[in-house]
Amino acid sequence: MKLIFIRHGEPNYEKDCLTEKGRQEAEALAKRVAGWDITEVYCSPLGRAKETASYSLKYLKREAVTKEWLREFVVPIIHPESGMQYVPWDFLPAYWTKEPKFYDKDHWFEAPVLQTAECDMKEYYHEVCDSLDSLLSEYGYIRTNGYYQVKRHPKKEEVLVFFCHLGLSYVCLSHLLGISPSVLWQGFFSAPTSVTILGSEERVNGEAGFRCQVLGDTRHLSDAGVEISRAGYFTDVFQL
């Protein structure tokens, strides 16, 4: 099985849609996606993800299945520097690296600053992870102690594509790979319309884990001559 997570194009967060550049990115992405043999397409309910997906769906001549749990993982917290409400990431290194819990895959949500969230961070995280596992179970992958028991073997490999968000995709990766999402949120960047691919490995019959093949690939932008956006990044992007 292949799981492909695609971040939406360059966003206008205020209007929850794409910028003009974001639409150029989505068009370049669509030409890449058009050549894939896809089992199912899933999409966040948010406008910027749905608009991004619409370009690819037009080429594929199909519709996406909207999943509420694919919306961005925005659980407002009180930012330690500004005192204002903020997303639960993008902390300065001098702040987050001194808190051991951020590195702990089982206790990251216990970091003091995350206790200021409007809802239970742990509960919301597990709701997303459980929703992902529920979906995978429909394809015969049953979560067991951090890996998956495989209950069926289709003749053709199944490919699931998710049009979603940077923060949410890292939540899914953290669950699949056994990594604290805080480490992913703080240490990695996936540009708008970038492609992240995980493949299941069944080296023991009936037992599978997921391994990341590529994270944040933007070759479709380079091929189309579209500059890679730095939306969500705090330095210049190397143009591949």
C-alpha cells in the first residue's frame, strides 16, 4: 500500500482559498497526479485543500471523499513569547529544545505550553490517529502495537491520496512512524503542493509497517518552472 499526503497550494488563510500562485502550483501538481494509478482520493473539508484537489480531480475525472479529520490540526494555544493564541508549533529553538516532553512520542502533549490549549490536545491527536487507523482497516490494515496486521492482499497495490495540510500530515506521519509530531512540526518543512509518500513493508507475512519514501517532493513545480513557495517556512527555499 502507498499513502500519499499532498499539502494544499500556497494559501490565502484569511479567505481559506489559494492565491494566484497557489493555483499555478495546483495546476502543475495536477499534471503529475494525472499519471498515477489511484485507488481512492481523500480530502480535507477546508477550502484551500478542496481547491487544490479540484485541479487533480479534473484530470482524473473523479471525485474525492471528504473526511473531517483531515482538516488542519489547529488547536489554539497561548504562545509563550507573544501571549496570543497560536498554532501548537513554530516555537523558537531556544524555547522548545529545552523541554524533553516535546521529543517524547507518548508524552509530547504534556509539554506545559500545550496545556493552554482550548481542548484536550491528547484526545484530539488520538481522534485523528484513530480515524486514520479506521480508514486503513477498511483496506485490511489493522493496527497492533505500533504496526499493522495485514488481513488481505489485493492483486494490485492500493494507493490512497490525501489532500490536506502540513500540520495534519505530520500528525499522520508521527502515528505511522512512531515519532513525536512536535519533532516533525519543528524540524521539517513541506512546501505547498509538495508530495509525501509512505509505503507499507510486509517483510514478515501478514505484518506491515510504513516507511517514508519521500517527504515534501516538489519536482512538479521545478518541471513547470514554478517557484517553490516558502509559506510556513522561516528562511529562503532552495529552488530545486
